[in-house]
Amino acid sequence: MPQPFYESDHVAFREVVREFVNREVVPNIDRWEEDRSTGRDVWLAAGKQGVLGIRFAEEFGGGGTRDYRFRCVIQEEFARVGAAALASGFSINEDIVGSYLTTFGTEAQKQQWLPGMSDGSIVASIAMSEPAAGSDLRGMKTTAVRDGDDWVINGAKTFITSGFSSDVVIVAARTGEREGRPQLSLILVPTTTAGFSRGRKLRKLGLHAQDTAEIAFSDVRVPATNLLGELGRGFHHLTAQLPLERLSIAWRSLCAAEAALDWTIRYTSERKAFGERVIDFQNTRFKLAELTTEVEITRTFLEQSILAYNDGTLDAAVGAKAKWWTTELQKRVIDSCLQFFGGYGYMDEYPISRAYADARVQTIVGGTTEIMKEIIGRELAARYPA
């Protein structure tokens, strides 16, 4: 058998995270679902507990480690209690916006944003999707035009996670053309900037405790120094960071599937029908055996992918494989698990019900299953060029 995925430091960290989850998350999940927002208190508590900023340098108040296994621990503990919405919001802050800042940010940009993202006083989001451009990044219409020492931004974005509560947004915008193709750049926009506006808080099928919003830019003027990375290299920057984003989504999906299985095994062991425990029926045992096997095999692949990321060898095709397979598995596992709960599985008071709704977006966000297969297919075709 392979060596254990986690080491002693991760085991010790889990105790810290579990204490935080039991104290700050579990008592508030129902209220967050009703409010359709987690509020800021849990972010500040997470920062104080050291649950945020794991990948940021210590000089910015972070944990100073690139080892993604610490983030894996956090996502497992959130999934255990059904806090998928909070896990997703933290992931945007850390795995996406934090990754862009640590990779492409200037020293001044890091000094301005990372300490607050580490202590929970700053919530960040990224704005790529538009009403007419989802997976097609080159179809973006939002523009950023240079005017002296400023960028002037106009356009609209949608499906923005933490868009209603964030303090800073990384905006992907067109900054020119080259050979008839749009050139994209990434620009940091504080949400207090004149001309920035938030639209309605979007009502979603799942992840109710995570605020998602439309945002708009009307002659938003920010300093030229807010350019993140290189001018015109936004598409390259986005695609370079997508393997981590997709791996993050895949791991959340795995954690959610594992949690659903645990809830279901416990429930069917306690629930009786026709005088027997539900788990004692052959159909129940066989189905749970199938699901458990699929999930455990998937974990082995994902653990190897995490280690590849830690080593700097994770490529786009592997990230795409992990993302499409695991998110589709999450949907399938949770749907099967809900069936064993019968009518109770349809009630929101049971975590399996929320998990079912929360799972649906996973095959869409971060690139659809179809886009993932296209990425893998192109990599296969490139092995034998015409």
C-alpha cells in the first residue's frame, strides 16, 4: 500500500481546523443558509485561528507553505459538516485570488492585499464570466483603456462568487488586440472605487450561504499600477492558474462525496425497514460497496495529483481529468446516497439534501465537463500531430 498522504503536521493542523469548525461553523450553518451569506465574522475568526492565508508568506501574515495538503485538511473538515458554501468562498480567496497575487503580484500589491486576506478583514473575488461569455474567455466584452496613469474600465460580469461582499476584485478585461485577437489583462479593482456597482444578489439552486452577484463597471478608474501580471498576458495568466483551481474543485467534490457516504452508512445502520436495518439489505450493501470503491480509487488519483502540484509537475490535462471525473462522481454518489434517506433526504434539515443541491454546480464552475474533455482530447491529439 502507498505511504500515508498526510504527515504529522497535517494531523496536528486538523485538530485546529476541527475545533474552529465545531465552534464557528456548525452553530451558524442554518442561519447562513437563510441569510444567503456567511457574513464577515467567520472570516475574521478563521484568520485568527490560522485557517486563512496558508499559502501566503509569513511576512504577509500567512502560513508560509505551498504544501496544498493543508488546504485539503480544511476542505475535508468543512465537508464533514456540510459547509460547502464556506469552503467554496475560502477557496476563491486562497486558491484563486491568492494564487494570482502570490504568482503575478508586485511587492506593493502583495503588501496591500495579502495581510488582510490572511486575517479575514479582506474578502477577494475574481471576475471572468460575463452575461454572454462563460467558458469562452476570448469572448469577453469588458474593456480597460489606458488614460494617462490610470486604467478606465467599462463592462459587466456575472456569477461572481463573493461578488456582493468582496473588498477587491481581479477583473479580466480586454486591453487591446493583436493580429485580430483580443488581448486580455488582469486588473485589481477595490470595490469602493467610483463607478463600481453591485447588481442583485443572485438566487441559486445550491450553495445558498455563499453570496454570488452581478457586478458592473462604469468608467471605473484605477491606477496603472493595479495591473496584475503582464499587459496583454491575462489569458496566459488565467490558463496557467486553472490547473490549481480545477484541482481545488476536484478535492472539494471528493470531500463532499466522502462525507455523503459517511452520513449514509451511519443512517442506514440506524434506520430500520421491515424489521431489519436498511444496511442489512443486499441492495444497500452492494450499492454502498460500489460507491465506496469508486470514491477510494478516486482519492488515490487525487492524492497523487496533489503531490504533483506540490512538486510543480501538475499539468493542465491532469487538472482537467481530476475536475471532470470527480465532480461527476460527486453528483452520482450524492444522488445515490439521498435515495437511501427516502423522504427525509428531500428535507433541508438533513445535510444530504443540501449536499445534493450544492453538488450541481461543480460540473459547471471552473470549466464545464465538456470543456475538460476537450482539453484532454487536444492533449491526446497533440501526441500524434498530422
